[in-house]
Amino acid sequence: MNKILVPTDFSEQAENALKVAAMLARTYNAEIYLLHMMEIPMQHSDPGQAKSDIPETLFFMNLARKRFENLIAQDYLKDITVHETVKTDITFNEIKDSCKEFDIDMIVMGSHGATGMMEMFVGSNAEKVVRSSEVPVLVIKNEHQTFKVNNFVFASDFQNDNKETYKQAVKFAKAFGSKIHLLLVITSSNFMTSYEAKTRINDFISGIDYDNYTITIHNDYTVEQGILNVSKDINADLIGISTHGRQGIAHFFNGSISEDIVNHAKRPVITFKI
């Protein structure tokens, strides 16, 4: 991992993510790309005028630079290469485009999460990034004085389309010396025997060189609840899960377990795009 993107609105949650990104940057000897997106009022401007020439743009750009300066001066970023960039549109395609522009390996971002009606109609910013990102997304909910990943839950249905995501998870686990807890949640709608479940998992991980793991077969009412319950029981430091990145009407009707976990988990979550 060479380049980490951290979207920031200069909030407490964004700084929590930046602190974790700094720890990752030291672990991987990586650079950080700080991205701030701001919306510029356009109703009183000349349609032919470039955004960069609008007084409001200049004001907010200068304000962002001052905030960047204050952030980069923090001790936890000492000796880390940090690049700052500002985009003048608040769209989540900007994050996706920035990943391509800077050849980003991972996104680290903070989140409040979202629940109830807010989740149904708005969702969390992190959920929207998870849905569209082609690179792994690490979502941070709280401040971490140290970011250690001793126990890493990797939840999957262990079908072949997830195997590449598991390889990414193993690379991450190797960097932290983590024990991976391979978790398959069985519900009434996807019942299989314990023997069938263990066989599926063993077939899935065959050929991947990583011995520090356990296998957990867990029964629960929903896959999401099973992941949260097991993660709580073992006091997991991180939950890893694959995402199909559904969008539009397919996402509205089908939902996404990974996005629900991002919203509802109280511990860090990392998602890997299938």
C-alpha cells in the first residue's frame, strides 16, 4: 500500500480517520492524500465564469488551506508525506475520480453511521463511498490512540466471487499480524449443515498462504446481526466484508449487507469490492 486517500470536512470524525490513516502510513511507509470537497454557491455568478474566479470560491479555498495547515502541523502527521487537494463539488464521484487520479490504494474515512428513516432516504456518507469505491474502504467510527488489528473478522458467503477480496484481506492482516476469524452466518433462508459450511470455507481458502485463522459457523436471524454478534463476542478490532457495490434501484430493493454493517457497527469496518 503506497497511497491512502482521506476525505475530510475537518470534523472530529474526519480527524479520527486521519489519525488512523497516519498509523497505516507509518506501517506501510505510505503517503496520505487529504481530500476536501466543498459546494460553492452559484446562483449569483456569471454562468461563463470559472468557479476558481468566484469570490466565494476564493474565500472557501483560502479557508480550506488554513485548515489544511493546522491539520498537517499536528504531531501525529510528523514525517509523513501529506498531499492536500480541494474539489468544488460535493459528489461521491469526486472521491472515485480522485482514486483514479492519484492511483489510491485505500480510502480511510470517518462516519457517524445512519439509522432509521435517515438511513433509508439519505444513508451515511461512508455508505455511499463504499457503494462506489473500487479500492478498499476503511471506515472509522471512534478515536483510536493506537490502531491494532489483533482479531479481524472476515465475513463472507465464501463463494468463488469473493476469493480476490479475501486475498486483499490477507495482505492487510499480514501487515498487522492479525488473526483472521473466517465467519459464515447461517440463517433460516440460507440453511446448510455445519459440515457443508466448513467444507465450503476450506475449499475457499485453499491455495492462499495464511495460517493464522479460525473458522466460525454462526446461526442467527440475519447475516448482519450474526456478524455484529460474533464481532462483539470476540471483541474484534476490525470487521472485513465484501461488497458488490449495488447502485440505483437494485440497491434500494436488495440492500447491501456491507453497507448495513458500515452504518450499524460500532467498530472499524473495511470493505473490499468484488
